[in-house]
Amino acid sequence: MNVLILIAVALPVLGAVAVWLPSLRRAPLVAPLLTAVLVALAVAGLKLMPGGGETSTWWQVAPGLSIAFRADEAAWLFAMLAAALWVPATAYANSYMAHHRHKVRRFFTFFTLSLTATMGIALSANFFTLYLFYELLTFVTWPLVIHNETPGARRAGRIYLIYSLAGAAVVLAAMVATWWVAGTLDFTPGGLLAGASPAVIRLTVILLTLGFGVKAAVMPLHAWLPAAMVAPTPVSALLHAVAVVNAGCFGLLRTFYSVVGSAALEAAALSTSLLALASITIIIGSIFALRQDLLKRRLAYSTVSQLGYITLGVFSGSPGLLLGSLMHFVNHGLMKITLFFCAGAIITRTGIEHISKMEGIGRRMPWVMGAFTLAALGMVGIIPINGFQSKWFLFQGALTAGRPEVIVILLASALLNAFYFFPIIGAAFFKGEEKWQSEGLSSALIWTPVLTAALCIVFGLIPSLLHPFAAETVQSLIN
Amino acid sequence: MWLFVLAPLFAGVLCLALRDLRRQVALSVVACLFAGGGLIGLWTGVLTDAGAELVLPGARFALSAQGIGLLLAGFALLLWLASLLFSLSWFQPHQDNSRYMLLLGATCTGILITFLGADFLTLFLGFELMSLASWGLVIHTQKEDAYSAGGLYLYLGMGGGLLLLTSLALLYYYTGSFAFDARFPETAPVAAIALLMLAGFGVKAGMVPVHIWLPEAHPAAPVPASALLSGILIKTGAYGVLRTLGLAASVPAVLQNLGLTVLLLGIITMTFGVVMALLQHEAKRMLAFHSISQMGYILTGLGVAAFLGAQGGEGLVGGVYHMLNHSVFKALLFLTAGAVYLHAHHLHMYKLGGMYRILPFTFAFALVAAMGITGFPGLNGFASKTIIHHGLVTAVQALPRLAWTEKVFTVVSAGTVCSFIKFIWFIFAGEPKEEVTPPRYTPATWMMVAGMGLLALAVIALGVFPNFVSEKVLVPALGGLEALGAGHFHAHIYSGHSLLDIGKAFALGAVIFVAGVRWHLFHISLPQWLSMRYWGQLVVQGAEASLTGTERGWDRLMAALDSKLERWEHAGEELLQQMDCRPRSRLERAMSIINLNFDTMLVMAVLGLILLLYFPLASLFA
């Protein structure tokens, strides 16, 4: 049993319990942060230490059915992203909850438990483990969605549960189908369904798309994501920009390439229709985003649209596009968490939630809006911010895969992104008559977005921070 | 070298900390001199090229301080200096202008990177920075028309940037490099790449039909910024077109067609610009349309160069020469218009008059600039226009079907003459038509005069020794572009023919002016449906209306569904309550079915469904 994996997956449970320690007055604030840091270190250690790629089985449930973990390339990429962003997100949540005092202990319990679920999904070594933690993620994030206990929040929570559980049920069906055909659920490079009949492969692929597509917000299944924006902003930032939606994308990635396999995927000949689905998501999501006045809702639709970039690569089955989409998997996480942090900081400091009321906000909160501007420029894909990297590799991938139509979709989407982000920037800095003032960098509400925005630039300027890992992952998934 | 290039941006950032305009300008001027000194040092070889390459793991941004890019960068710094000096009187000293100073510095850095970039990637980096920062300059005044102009500018610029990005992706995919002289394999779609680049750079160059932002955006910005925008920023587009032609030069068949395209677009652009300029009454708008028209000259020159290939030296040198010339006299014209505005508070040409008494320096500078732009012999415009004209004549000899372009060229020159007779006549000559406050000569005013004087000096210097400038400065700077004719150029600017040609243009211009004043031809307003903007607005409105309609329909559908669902939910709950045995004790109540809310019911239903699914599926695959 690998100790580091044990720390990554199980430590957050301890952390969630520690939140309730009565002897420590600041336990709800310290325990989650400490947990996040330790988990991030453990995940980083998985890459550095030898033997990280071995499977460690925890519990043999039934013959062939086990709870097992392994940190291969794809797993590490997702685990590292989530664990690394969990640290600033927890710091941010601390400050945020200090302003919105409402059941802080309950909040941090589930917040920390979500880390377990996410790590479990990332590091799972077989479909069964992936499925279990995928379900768990729904259950531990649901209390976070309804945290405010307003009727609107309850309604959003209900929608979230309906969508997620229905999706998970479909995933279960896909799992059963896989078990039936392949007799095993262990993730293997090259997949398990290589020899199966095209009809079965197709059925499985469709079930997987429907199942994981819910959390990945593929277009007709996206409605829960904008609704869930009633959650406190740290939750929106972390779960609905990084952990939950990326879990959906990761589920797709994992099952498409380690369960179905790239050869079987090709045999299913579904990639064109799936690509069309992703393209529709990209374009329609952007158009919806264009028409939102609530900042968080606009960001949510932007997430829907940008996740389309990721699923596009996964659906295509071509190494080049997959590389681009993995780059975007990480880059989008960084940019979107920055944007949500900024939205939350604005809401906390000024109470403004609507874009139409944000005139001059940039001069009242220059650091936050500066970070917002950088991340938004990245979303549009302006060089040298990290969004440019994703777009560049997607372009190259589209050319390699012989799908130039993808480029047209990406261009249209970039322009739509400009349409819905630039009015915010323009209003923030170029409208109103406010005087310049600084909001002070001491609060985590302010410095976390600045930090992640700085990371956006660092990742944009230095492609080698990310590209080798993404390329390695593609290599391991598609031989 | 990156240090010199980034100096304006750093100065702009530091300006955020300073509140006083004079200090901000002083700091920026120091940065400008630092960068200028650095560039001169690199040019003369005193400084080495150390730090020209910014090598990051996985990325490389390289600058190169040589050739035409360095020359244009020098002019960018000159214009920045002039507009900084002018800013001192344009803005109130105690107003908060840190945003403006930052954006101006960032724009300048963007322009410098664009000109000094050693490959297309670095050029693109500067190009995007410049696009974004200059958007801020356009909307800096925070007026309604500035916002609409800014939106147009930004989105067209973004669109152009995306086309450029696409062409770069294609370039890299086929050649594996971003070099200006990348070699294409047989299979590469060179024409498509070149056309994408042409469109991308053309947006910035104000090329018809993607010029529509220019006459809106340039007048909307504060005057010192307009000088920078109209003077040097649009040259980045022309410079990009030059680099595109240089890239396509390795495929002669593509190059010739591309040259013809650019040539024709240039002719259309210059004609359109001058016709629209003649119909304007607002001086800044008129100058903006002249920017379009003069960019047409530059494009024509470059088009000739590409069309004639190695024989096109006159087009190439003339086009590049005109880039330098236009940058100084157009910036100067904008600054003089600004000086007039400072005292008259409007720029409606037909309501002004007699300004030569109130603003003698400005009048002198305006006269120099107007003589420059119209091509008065002895000043710089004459030299470059003559060279371009010679190039065009050579092109006509090669392809007689183009004969009409040469005539159009003369008519456009006449139109320019007429337009600037209007400018000088209505603003400066005659008696004042209204009361204007004469200037108080403060240090700031002298700075403004110094800024304009710098540019006037440049106009004269570039014009007095045209043979030296074209043969000894431009031709060596164009080294590496032999395929466009850099090695095939001999200046013979002052000849009877060329003087006769410009004389014809001046005479015709005067005739148009007299006729225009006599029959009120300058007050014709063109029907709306002729403008691209009108159609663009129609499309946007249509899209908006259809979106709103769809959204409303969708909302109605969802609302109907929602109420249905809610009714079912209620019915379900009621049913459950009826089934309930209503227990008394607390424990029993806790266990009762009524506490299983709808969500839990749903979970159970789904689990049941899964079980149901499991068995049929099992039989399916058996």
C-alpha cells in the first residue's frame, strides 16, 4: 500500500473530522488548510518518488472487484491540479466564511470531504473505484450547494442531485456492460473493449458520454451547473470550475482511453457526432454566457463552453487534440478559479453581483479586477497568458488530425469570449468616476486571485511547466 | 534589449504610483530617452545584442535590432516623445491621468515589440499587447461615442488577431518555424496563409473593407493618443503586410497574385479614404480618413513591389518611405488640430477661421505638415509619393490593363491637395468667425510647441535629402527583401516629369476646392446604406432579436415544464402522505415515510431503475 496515496485519499477524512475538534477554537479554519497542504505535498511526492505508478489495492470487495488506486500519468495530472488549487481555495474559503458566518464547521467538513472524493476519482485504478468516488463526490458536494438553505439553494440542490444521480446511474450501466464484456474493470492502457462488437462499444461509449457528460456539462446535460451558482463562491470556484466539472471530464478521459480504448473508440466511429456535440456546447454555451447579467452565471456558462474544449479533445481520439485539451484541462482550471475568486471578492466587499452594476469597480478593487482581467484575457486566448497555450495546441492538433473545422469553432468561441468578457473589463476600468484606491492584499479574498492570475501568466510564458506532463499523459493513453 | 523595449511599459506602471502629470511625463520621457538611446546604441554597434532573446523553457521570444524594424521603432519613440510633450497641455495637471499614461506606455511597448520582433511569434505578442492597450486609449475619454468606437475597434482587432493566430498556426504546422523567411514545403497552402495574414494585418492598417473602425476610433481618443494611433500604430499593419509579402516571396506565383491583390486594395483604399475625407467637416475625422487614404498609398507601393518581384524596388522603397513620412506628418497634423481644439473647444472646420493670428506656431507647423502630406516639392511626401508613382508606372508597363490605376493615383493626389487646402483655409486663414481665447504662454505650452516642432523637423529632414534617405538609409535597411526588389532601386526623384505630375495634382486640387466651395460639394452626405457599419448593425440587431426571441420561447417552455414538474411533485408528496400511517412517537415519526423527502425518493427510484437495467442488460450480453 502506497503511503502517499493513502495520505491523499484518506487524510481529508481525518481533516473533516478534525474540523469538529472542540478544543481547538480555530480548528474549522486550520484543519482544512493543513489537510490541503499535506495532500498537495503527497501528490507532488507521487511524481518524485519511485514506484508511484504501482497499483495499491485497499479492499477486495469481490473477486475481480476491488477498491484500488494507482498514480499513473493521467491520474497524477488531475490529482496535482486539484490538490494544488485546493490550497489557495481553502485559504480563500477561510476568508470568505469569516465574512459569511453561517455553519462554518458543516461547510468545511464537506469541503474537505470533497477532496477525498476528488482524489479518489483521480487516483482510481479501476472503473469500480472511479464509480464509487464519483457517486461520493455528488453526495459530499450537495450540502455545499444548498449551504445557504434558501429556497433557491434547495431547488438548485435538487436539480444537482437529479442530474448527478441520473448520470451516475448511467455510468453504472456502462460499468456493468464493461464487466459483462471484458470480465474485468481494471484500467489498462489500450482499453478493455478492443475485441468487442461495434454495437457494444457504441452502447458503452454513449452511456459513458451521457453519464460523465452530466458533470462535464456537455450541452443538453449542463443545466445543473448554472443553477448551482447559488452556492457560496469558494464552492463555485473550486467545485464548479475545477473539481466537479473536471471530474466529469476526467471520467470521460479515463473511461474512453483506459476502458474503451483508442482502437475500440475508432471502431465505434462516433467521433464525428461527439465532436459535433462538443462544438455545439462550445458555441451555444458562449452565446448563453453572453446574455447573463449575473457575473457568476456568466462565468458558469463560460465554464460550460470551455469544458467543451476539453471534451472536444477527449471525443476526437486524436493525440494532437487530446494534448490540447489536456493543456486546457489545467489552464482552464487556473483561469476559471481566478475568475470565480474575483467574483466572490467583489460580492463580499461590495455586495455587487450584477455586471451592469460594476461600473468603476476596477478603480475600487484594482488588484482583484486586474487579476480578473488577466484571467479573462487568457480565456479569450491572448498571448502570453496560459489560455493561449491551450488554443495553440488545439490548433496544431486540429491540423494534425485533419479537422480544420475545429479551428473555425475555436475562433468563433474566442470571439464570443471576447464579446462577453471585454464589456466587464471595460465597465470596471473605463466607466464611472470612482477614485483609485487599493483594497489591501492582506486578506486571502484578495491575494488568492492575484496569486492564481500570476500563475496564469507563468504557465503561459513557460509552456514546459505543463506541456511535458500533458504529452506524457497522451503518450500513456494512446500508444 | 528587452529592457529597452519594456521601458515604456515599466514607466507606465510606475506612473500609477505618481499622481502629478508633470512627474508622470518626466518619468516617461526618461524611459523614452533610455529606450531611444539603447536602440541607437544597438544600431551603431556600441551595445551588443545581449538579451535580445528571451528564452523560456518551451518558448522563445526574440528581438532583432536591425533593418526596417529598427527604423520604424525609432519613429515610434519619436512620436511617443512628441505626444508625451503634448499631453502636458492637453490634460489638466491635477486630474488623475495614471490610466492614460499606463496605456500609452503599454501601447508604445507593444508597437516596439511588433517592429523589433525577430519572428512572427514575437511580432504577434507585440501586436496583441498593442491592440489591447490602444483600446483603452480609444475609450479613455469615457464618452458614449468613444465606447461604441472602442467596441468596434476592439472586436475588429480581436478578429484580426485571431486570423493572424490561425495563419501562424498554419505556418508553424507546415514549416515548423515562425521565421520571416520560412521555407514552405510543396504541400503548404501558401496563398491561404498569406491571405489570412493580409486580413489580420489589414485590419490594423485600415485597409478597405476592414477600415471601418479607424474613422470612429482615432477621433475618439485624446489627441496626443490619436497622434500615436494614426501616426505609428497603423504602420504596424503595413509592416505586417510587408513581412507577409516577404514570407510569400519564396513562392513567386503566389507572390505575384498577392501583390496584385494588395495593389488593387491599396488603390481602392486610397480612393475611398480621400473621397470620404472631402465630405467631412470635423477636422479629426477628416484626418482619420486621410490616414486610410495614405495607408492606401503605402499598400499600393508594397503591392507594386510584390507584383514586380525583384524589379519592384521603387514600390518597396516608396511604400516604406511613405510609412516613415506619414507617421510624422499625420502625427503632426493631429497635434496641430489638438492645439486648435485647446483654444476653440471644437473642430468644426466651417465654423473656425483666422487661427493663424492666435496660434502662429501651430499654423506654421500645420502648413509644413499639410505641404508634406500633399506632396509639395521639397518636403518628404513629395519624395515618397513620387517613388511610389514611378513604381506604379513600371507596374502599368508590365500589365497595361492597370493603366487606370495611375490616373486614379493622380486624382487621389489632387483630392488630398484639395482636402488640405480646406484644412488650412477654413481653420487658419481669413477672419475669426467666433471668439477664441488666445493662449497663455506657460511652460506647458512651450513643451507642446517643442513636441510639434520635433515632428516638423522630421518632416523637413526626411524631405530635404530624399536621395540620401532612400538610397543610403532605406535600401540597406531593407536588406533581406531582395525578392521584393530591395536590390533594384535608384532614386531619381527630382525630374521634370515628377514636378509636372505633382503640379497637375495641385492644379486639379485647387480646381476641386474652388468648385467644391462654389457648389457646396463638401456638404453632400452619402446615404446610410452605403456604409459597412449600417449593415453590420443590422446583422447585430437581427442576431440580438432572434436570440431574445429564442430565449423567451425557451424560458416559456421551461416555465411550463417546471410548473408541471412541481405539480407532479406535490401530487407525489400528497400520495405519500396518504399512504402514511401518521405515527405518534418521535422515533416512529423519524422513521416514517413522510421524512423521506423527494430527493431520497428519487435516489431510491434511480437505484431501482439501475437494478431493472442490470438484468435486461445482463441477458443482452449473455
